[in-house]
Amino acid sequence: MTRAWIDTETRREQIARAALGLIAEHGIRGLRAGPLARRAGLVPSGLYRHFESLDGVVDAVLDMIRGRLLGNVEAACAGVADPVERLHRILRLHAQLIREHHALPRIIFSDEVFGGDPARRAKLRGILHGYMEKVESILRNGQATGDVRSDTDARTLAVMFLGLVQPAAILAALSGGAFDAERHAEAAWAVYADAIRARQRGRVCNT
């Protein structure tokens, strides 16, 4: 019984990954049962053993995005105490995610997700807010320890952090992955890190 549950979850993830690939090539309107089933190695009827509809597949894609984003935060923070370095690692992982799945902006800003069903729009808002709150928490902790400047609201710094990668994500999607989001993020990081570090920290440590 446990084995069947694991197999079902694995298959749902495979279908969601296949859906991401289709969306990258054809947009979210190109997500159709036949092509999706073939890409996932199923017959079309096999999709509906795991999802009631294609809307369920889109929801699974959003769940996968949430899992990757929050998993990136957890991985970036493991074994790293410096809040600024934690943010740097999160940014790198986010940029890698865009390289692997440059369809993400096409999902997030599609009419079917962003402007469609209110429940799905709320779900997307929850994913983005949850991610930003994790970043904001790291910044607040950094302000408390004196590593991050405290003269600017942590929420503002968190929104600025997201701005390091979101425009690059859109350009990567528009260019079919040709735009190097990772290189852009690394270049933008140097400016951001310099802006958020507490200036007095180095002077205090040298006395």
C-alpha cells in the first residue's frame, strides 16, 4: 500500500515535469492531454488516473514550483550562518531553476494562472508571498545581528532581492532560454550585496 502511494506521487511529479516542458515550447495553451501523455510515457487515459483534469496538472506544476523555491531556501541556509551569503546561495539556486525551467514566467504570468480562476491566483500569490517572507526573515535576522543595514525596511530589501532575478527570468523565457539569467543574477548580486551590508560591521570587527 505504501509502495503504491510512492509510485503515484512519482508519476504525478513526472507528469508535472512533462507539463513544464510542453509549456516551455508552446505556452500554457499548448498543454493538451495527447502531447502531455506522450511526453510522460502514458496513454491519454492514463493521465486521468492521476489527475481529474488538466487544471489539476497546472496545480501540480504550481505545487512543484513551490517545493523547488522553498527547498532552495532550505538548502541555501544549511550550514551557512551569514545572512548575506544565504541570500547569495538562494539567488544562485533561483537562477539555476530558471535555466532548467525557463517556462516558469510563462506559467506565472499566463491568463490561465495569473488572471484566471481566483483560487489559482490566490495559490500563486501564496507561493510568491511565502517565498518572499522567507527572504524577508533572513534579512530581518541579518539586521538583528548587525550584518544587514537596518535603515531600510526588510520587506523593501526582499522585494529588491526578487527584482534581481525576475526580469532576467522574463528575458530568458522570451528568448527561449538564450538569455543568460545566471550571469545576470551574479552581476546584479555584487551591487545588491554591497548595498545591503551594514557599513559599520567591518569597522567594529577591526577594533
